[in-house]
Amino acid sequence: MTAGSVIPLLDAEVTVFTSAAGPVASPRARTVHLPLDSTPPAAVPAGPVHIGGGRTAHGRLHWAPTDSPGHTDRLATIAAWVAATRPELFVVDVSAEIAAFVRLLGVPVVSFTLPGLRDDPAHRLAYELSDAVIAPWPAAFGPTAGSVPADRLHRVGALSRFAPDDPGRATDGTATDSPATDHPTTHHPEAARPTAPEVLVLHGAGGRGDDPLDTAAKGLEAAGHPVRHLRDAGPAEVWAALRAAPLVLSHCGSNAVAEIAAARRPAILVPDARPHAEQEHLAEALTRAPLPCVVVAPADLARTDWAAAHRTAVALDGTAWRLWNDGGAASRIAELLQRLATAAAAGPERIGTAA
């Protein structure tokens, strides 16, 4: 969850629990840093059965190690805060374990869901325990979320740390001035375009093995299109680079797509391997929607005609990204959280979030 986009919109006292360095980008939030829940490098003992069910509790959870002091300490920190603060609501980013733990402490929970195969026992438990499950994609387009109870699923649109320059949204979240077409619209010659000469290669974090973006970038360079690689950049540099780029080459992660959409830039997207097939499912949804992107599967990188891919992608009208990210997701999330917190108890709300 891009907490910094939502917190300023809340009429509430907010505490953010995170293992990331630095405070959340909001002066209204108190940040509590949690210890890492990583485990020693030693291998799990051999044998068909481990005391405690191994690090997944007999396959019922994603991560519940019995050999990580940090795991125990982080849960103890949250429990102590709950006991002292008595929050009205707790928002969980993606951890099924935290959702279940906090609900067992007697606090209503709101969870986020992401694209991918999320019908395993841990995800189902988290969704079934939550009073609401937020999906950061629009109702009209997007992946399925079949394991989420339908009456608790809230599809709010793509959530980005960057606000689009032209939200164009109605109060119900629909794009008021977006074309209703079956295919992405092409670029109008009279529209202003950035002057940067390169393709921006937006690298993310967390990939495994060789980066398919490097292969795609080499193909574009060989076709005569200079590229600029952006790695480990701060928010200001990322936003400036996105807004200046005629075309973006990126993985198909939810955050990257949301930020490209906020910048209204056409894109070539290459889904990378992630747990639960997250990027493959998001890529499939994007190809079904009238959005200004060309999706290239990793298996097709070597045989892709990169000159044709560039020609097709750069001609797309980036303003069609309003259908995916209309700039209203943070407001919709804030309204939902306020409504749930008010229903939980009268008086000033106290909301905890795990990022």
C-alpha cells in the first residue's frame, strides 16, 4: 500500500508499522519500526516432519518461522501497541499472518489484495477475516479476485505515490473524459510530446535471476532506439524521468504500472517472475483493457520485432491510462477506512497500518 498517499486524507490518528528504513512520508503518521523476520542461513533440518510445521505452519501460512527471533519480536511489538492503544481499525498491506494475528487480538482488519493466484489457505484466511479487502485496480478492468468474498471486495483503481496531472474523475471514480474504446487510442499529432530521445527502462526491486528488461532494452537499442536505465532512484527522479520519457519499458508490477499510468506514458511491459504469478495475471488483465501498453511475454523476448514493438507502443495515446489510474484511489481508500472506523466505534478513530 502507498500509505503516504492515503494518510494525509484521513481524519484519524495513524500509526504505521514497517521494516523499511525511514519514516512514512506523512507528518501525520507515527512510524514504528519492526525487526526483520528473516531466518538464519542454516538449512531446514531434513525429514518429512518438522516441529511446528516448518516455516509455513504445515502449509497453512506463508511465513511463520520458528527459528526467527525477529518474527516473534515484531508480533510482540504489534500486540503491545494494540493493548495500549485499542485501535478501531488495522490496515494490512499484504501479510496474511498479520491480518490473522491482529484480528485474533480483537481488532477489525482491512486487507489489500494483489493480482495473482491467491486462493491458498493463508490468503483465504486473511480475506475471510477482513471486514474489507481493497484491490488497487479499477472495477471495469483488472484481474479476478475470486478468493475474496464478493461483498467485501473494493476495487478502487490503481494507487500511485504520484498524482496524475489530469485526474478527470467523477465522484464515483469513473473517468469523466476518457474515451470508451475497444482499443488504445493512437497519438494525436498536435498533442505535445516529451523531447527526451531515449526509452526509459524503469527497473524495480525483488526480481530473481536475469532481468528480462535488460534483454528487451538490448533489443530496442539494436533497433536504433537509445535507452536510459533507471535503477535505485528516489521518488523525485523517478517522477521527472517518467514525465519526460516518450516511452517506458518496465516490468508489470502493480506499483510500476500505476506510476506509468499516472505519468500518462505509453509503455512496453514485460511481466517478471513473482510469487503467486502476480505479474503474469496483471499483464493478462492489461492486454484485455483499452490501455496504451504493449505486453511482451518473457518467452517471446528473443523473437520480438523490437522496431515494430517500439513503433506500435510509442504511437499509443498515454492519456488512455486514465481508465486505469484516474487519481482517485487514495480518496476512495480514505473514505472506506473512515466509514469502517466510524462504524467500529464512536469518537476519534485510531488506525494502525502494516506496511
